[in-house]
Amino acid sequence: MLLGLAAVVLCVVLLYAIVAPSMDFSSPQPAANPQNQGTPVAAAPAGVEEEEIVDGVHVASGLIVAEGFETVRAQCTACHSGKLVAQNRATRTGWKEMITWMQNTQGLWPLGDNEPIILDYLATNYGPEETGRRANLEEVEWYILELD
Ligand code: HEC
């Protein structure tokens, strides 16, 4: 008898669990709200993904967004991906040499007034990586290790 009652209760609970999610008791029907009708949903402008920036990096080109970015993007992504630029590290002189090499062998045009802008950008954002050991610790409180 008690077992039978328990089984019925269980059935009702299960049935409710199945049916309840498909029933909406609270939210008003959209049609009942005239102010909602005809409101255009703002569509994302075409090409917006092209401009996506994540963690300061322009996703499409792979280049860091900083001073000179637009110039570099315009001058340095015509023949190859900006990612080829971004995966390199060099000093300003090193970058100048790479540009000269491309001008001499790959048909890169003279950069004119853009060259210093580009070199500044590259040396600042894609300078040689810090290597070697970390900097010395400062303001450390030393203590005597007591061994007994
Ligand atoms: C006229 C076409 C052209 C333009 C514009 C151009 N490059 Fe290149 N670049 C090349 C070619 C071709 C290569 C060789 C690609 C390869 O090895 O597959 C190259 C290679 C590179 C490399 C790789 C070098 C290496 O040693 O691996 C870097 C870095 C680079 N370019 C940076 C730049 C920068 C910075 C600019 C903008 C100032 C730029 N490129 C603009 C044609 C160009």
C-alpha cells in the first residue's frame, strides 16, 4: 500500500519534470506586447569580424594594435599575412634589414614617410624577446637560516 503510493508520487514527479520545461507560466506572449513588434534587430555590419580585437591583437592580421598599426597593416599585409610579421622579432636595425631585403628581392615598394612609423611600431611591439635569467630581486628581506 505504502509502496504503491510512493510509486504514484514518483510517477507524478517524473511526469511534471518532463512536462514543466515546455510550459511557460510566467513570461508574456510576444504578440501581447505591441511595443515589441516591428523593432528591427540590429544586424552586425558586414566585415565586423574583420575588425575583431582580442587582447590587443587584431585577430584578422595577427598584429598588435598600437601606434602605427594601421600603417603597418596597410603596407605589410599586401603580400603575406601579418602573422608572418608578428612571429618575427628583431631590433629596429634588424627590421630595417628585413625591409631592405624585401625591397631588393621581393618587390616591396619604397616606404617613404611610412618607414619610420613602421620601424617604430615593429621595434616597439616586435623587438627582441627578453631572454636569459630574470632580473635581480629587489627589496628582499633576507634572514639568517638557523641550523642547529
Ligand atoms: C611586395 C610584397 C611584400 C610586401 C608589401 C611586404 N613583404 Fe614581407 N615578405 C615578402 C615575401 C615574398 C617574403 C618571403 C615569404 C616567404 O618566405 O614565404 C616576405 C617575408 C617577410 C618576413 C619573414 C622574413 C624571414 O626572414 O622569415 C617578414 C618578417 C616580413 N616579410 C615583414 C614585412 C613587413 C614588416 C612588411 C611591411 C613593411 C612587409 N613584409 C611587406 C613580400 C612582401
